[in-house]
Amino acid sequence: MKLSELIHGPSIIADLQATDRNGVIRELTESLAEHGAIQQEHVETVVRATIAREKSGSTGFGKGVAVPHVKHACVEKMVATIGRSSHGVDFAALDRSPVYTVVMLLSPQDAQDDHLAAMEKVFRCLQRETYRRFLRQSETREAIVDLISEVDDAPSS
Amino acid sequence: MSDAETTYVREVEIPNKAGLHARPVMQFVDLASRFKSQVVVINVTRAGGERVDGKSAMQMMLLEATKGCTLRIATDGPDAQAAADALAELVCHGFGVHPESASE
């Protein structure tokens, strides 16, 4: 699986407007719907389920990165998007640091193994300081899309 | 490194349906971080399974440990045995099995 196939380019947000966790989850979900990655009628369900998941345990993995996610029956095909916050968002992260890069991942209900494979792919990228820094500095959607292609083309670590 | 330091290795199978997903990883890292010992984890079920730092949530997600995979937990340091036992137990018991962990 390529990162560029998992991450839905058109719905990436380079400058998140929301300043809190729930707002960021809503903004990214609405962007996914607006750009046709999920159905409009599922926005509320996805937002609610993702926030509920977050409340059961933060997905703020530390180092400015959060990966809010949910497995839900209304999701037909696994899809992810990225939001970049210039001001930093409180995700109650493991290391208490504000989050600048949010990767939101939606998986179908029973896609346990695919979900783990997607997470592996995402963290293969995010564990690298260079990529985290580039993501944090990317001011446009295009720059983030380019970075993802670059990650796909780079030799795996 | 004092002479008292010893390495302990435990192998455990992932019992829960959802595998080693985010919440179990957070639990694992939280527990691992309470020990002084170094914690290294390998998913021996995957070919060429890499060694990751058991105190790093991001690295732990690289294990891609689905249900049935075997994790090798190696600890090294003054409290190595206690760390290995506690972490192995956490995995064996399916991370306390969250009621919603199957649907998450």
C-alpha cells in the first residue's frame, strides 16, 4: 500500500482553522465529505465516533503528531487525510506537547488487519524527524501532497 | 552497566482481535516507561521483523502486530525481569480487553 493511495489528497488541509481537538476532527471529516471521500450523510456519525474513540484514549503519539481514527460500518473504503495546524492543538498527547500534524484515518468496521497496515505506513513516515519537520512547515496542500509522493518514492528505512 | 543488570526475554502471542492497535500500544508504552530498563520489541511473526523501542508509541506501531503474531519483548537494566513480566502479562491478557476494542 502506498501512502499516496491511502491519503486522500484533495481533502488535505494545510492550514486548519479549528483550534481544539474536536474542531479539528470535524474540519477534517467535513473536508473528506466535501471532496467526495466519504458521504455527506455520514459526517456526524464519523465525527461523533472519532471523538468518542479519542476520549477512550488519546491518539496524540507525541512529537507533535496525532492520528485520530475510527473503524465504522459507514466507512466503505479505508481513507485518510492530513491537517496541519500552525498554532498547535491540544490532543492530550502522550508527551503533553501540542499537535501540529493530524492524520485522520477512517476504516471499515472489520478491517482490523488493514487498519494496522495503514497505521504502520503512516508511522513509517511520521517516525522520521525530517518528515515531521517538513509536514509542519508545509504551508500549502500541494506541498503536503508532494511530500507524500516523496515518502512513497524514498527507499524504506 | 553494572554487573547486576541482566537481559530478560519473553515471547507472547497477541490474543485480541484488533491486534496491537493504537490504544494497546499506548498502554504498553505507558507501562514500559515506568521501568528503568531498556525495552526492545520484535514481531517475530513478520519476516525481517525490526527491533523497536518499547517506550516509543510511534515505533511500536511499526510492528504491525495483528492477532496471532508473536512479540519478543527483551528488557535490559536494573528492573529487567519485572519489566519483562509486566509487559508480557499486559499482552497476554489482551490489554485488559476494552469492551469497544473489537469495534474501534
